[in-house]
Amino acid sequence: MNELKAYNLHMGPAMCAVDLSDGSERGLYVDQDYILRKLGRPHRAVNLMYCYYPLDKGWPGRASVVHANPDVKFAWDFPYDDYFTYKGGIGGDLSDEPFKFMRDVRRHGQDVILTLTADPNLTDDYLIAVAKDLRTFGRMFIRINHEATGNWFSFTKRTTYQGVADFFVRFNRIIKQYAPNVTTILCAGGIEKPEEGAQIEMEREFTEAFKATDIWSIDKYLALHWGWPYDVAEKGGTTHARSDVKEVYEFTRLTFERLKKINGGVAKPMVMSELNADADVTGPYDQAAMMREFAELVKNDPGHWFKAFTMYQFRDDGRLGLEITDPNNQNVGIEQPLLKEYKDIIHEDFFSPEMTMLGEVNLPVKLRWGGSEDAEGIAIALHFEKNPHFAEAYFDGELENMNLMLELGGTWFYKAPGVKCIDMMSAFFEKPVTEACDLTLKIFAPPASGENDPAQGDDWQTNYYTTLPALPRIRLEFEPIIP
């Protein structure tokens, strides 16, 4: 090939970010290599769902295991929430969950959303220990006691709703003091009726929490079978519901406008931290159609007030996943029609991170990973005569041990430390080159350990730096190899 030219590149936020839940009370964590291959791009962030009730009997065992009871007929009828348990905190083990998954998420070029339900009666020392656990994980998010105006989680049964709101404000203050790299999300009630002057559910109790948080959020399922897995959603049943997609979007907009008024006219980012349509109710085809309808509403709204949504979830034991768990083998997922629809959605420009090409690069070059919405990498200009038969990147010398994320033609690839060659041909299987064109190979360097390094400087909690000493060797062949 001709001598390669490379340019400085900045990755910024999408018009609307897309996040993904991976594991919950309804399914196990799926590793990021598998998800990347299935979806072809990383997410802005990956949501991990855990609970923290360290003073409870049976802790840190999962509630449905240590408190198993044949009389339980609802997913939340246990002494504490049936999420996997947070193994950090006072005397915790940072090699265990959720930290090993947080590292996996970050080394694959994504930020972490930690959803954490917690005992609201915990003293500050427990919360300070959690905050200190999170200091090395860069620009991550924490969603504290979500669906806070509901009545199913254990934390709502241990105090008043004012107590739930006050706990959020207290935990938020501790996060800001001990882990300023972490952004807080408050997921509470919204407006359910489009009436003039309508208020948010429990608005008075949560006003100070709405003002304290960094991000406003609600969870909305376009359809949901909340009776799963204890009954079947059938006509006339009372444990499931289906909503009008346009109404859900409009009520969310009204909630945002009301929150802005509560906050003195100042807007904060508005997101949906759990979104899907439950195929237990809709079936697999309408599930995909409803998610497409919602995405179109987001794209076509000129106000662009809606900043992100989290797809719940990748693989689900019920029918709330892009894949459903094979009942014969929990390590196998069965792809649903929703997966292809969702993949198409998240590859559209509106939902993709913004890429800004800057001046030509001088090697070696220092790359900065500030997170999936603020990273500095490089772009290598490549010319394609036609659709390739081989497209490979080779990493020699010091490059071999680097942790890199690559993107070519809209498809992303992960290069782990120790990997010498990345085969990029899958970028052309679904989108072949039809005529001569120029494409850029984009390269970013998130931390190989999944954690930031305190030795790197004053900004270590929000930025991670890697020096790229040289460019990879690129092999492009446009004819088959014939002996």
C-alpha cells in the first residue's frame, strides 16, 4: 500500500445516545465481545443492575437463593431485591461483581451505568465506601434506587417516600464529594395524564432530589408483563399492559417540561433508563415495530430534548431481550426480530457518536480516553478500489500489547492486548463496497485494565492516556488469492 496518512480524531456525543442493560434479575451478564460481534458497535454505556443491603440476614447471597420460598408469587416478594449483590463497600472484594464486569465494559470503549438499589437506612460510612469503589472507573453513571415512586422494591418498604428522596440527596452529596467522576441519575415518577398543570407523581417529596441529581430519568415499557415468570400474559389478564407509543413519548416530554419548571427553568439531560416492549404481551413482531416507532419519534422531534435511552436488555430469560435465553442452556441466546431492528436503529447517524476529524497526526501521538462521549483517537485514510477480499490490521512491536477499539465502514472491532491481527472483513459482509471510495480506519485506546490510573496526573479520574508509537500495518487485497 501507499504510505498511510493519519489524522487526529475526536469522538463526541450522539444526538441521542444509546445504552444497553446487560444482566438483571431476568438474565445473566453476557460478555462484551459477544455483544459487539452481534451488534457491530459499542454503546455509550452499559447498565449493570445490583443491590446493596449489607446489614440483611443472608447477605451477600442473592435473595431468591438464600430466601427461597415456594409461596413467592411476585419477583420482588423477598426480604431484599432479587438483583445480584454488590460485593464492594466496607470490607468488599473489588475482584468480584460488579467490578469485573465494569472492567469488561470499559476496556471495550463504553462507560458504565451502575444501577444500585440500596437500604435507605445505611449510614454514611457504607455509602462513602461505595463511592470510593467507583473512583477508578472514569466517567461513569450511578442510578440510585430507581423507580423510586414505585412500591415493589425493598427500599420503599423500609422508609417513607420522603425518606427515599432524602436518601438520594444524601447519597448524591457523598458521590460528589468522594467520586466526582460519577454522574448521578434519578429515576422517579412522571406525568401520566396530559392535563393542564399536571404534576409529577410525588413531586413534593422528590423536588430536592430532582434539583440535586445530574440526570432526570424515567423507566417506560411500551408493553410489560410484570407477572412474569409466575403467570402467562393472556387476554383479560391483570398482570400485563400495553401502551400507545405516541402517548408514552408525549408523557415523557411533559415530564421533562415539568422537571425543567421545578428546576427554575434550567434543563438537565432527560433519559429513559429502561425501555422496551415486552414480547410476552406483543409477540416478537410487534415488539420490534414498537421500538422502531419510538426511535422515529425521537429522531423527528425538532426539540431534541430526549438525550438517551437504555435498551432493556441484551439477553432475557423472558421476552424482554434482543435475545432470549435458551431454556436448555443459559449460555446460549436465541436472537429475536428486535435484535436486527435495534441494530439498524443504533447504526443510524442520529444515534451514533459524533466524529470530528482534525489535523494530520505526528507520531508518536498521545491518545486520550475521556469516555465514550469525549475521546481523542486517530483516523487512517484508506482507499478501496472495490469490495475487498482481505482487510486486515497488523499490530507489531509495542502495538501488540495495546488495548484498542477500531471502526471501519460503520463496524467496530476490539483488539485486546496480545492480539496481533484484526480481520476487518466483517465490515463488508452486510455493506459491501459497490464502487471505489475512501474510508477511514478509526482507532481509540480505552484502558486495558478497565480502570483509570491515579499516576497519570491530576485529571486521572476522568481521563486515561495512551501513547500510540506507530500505525498498524494494513493489508487490503481486492482479488482472491489464486495459486
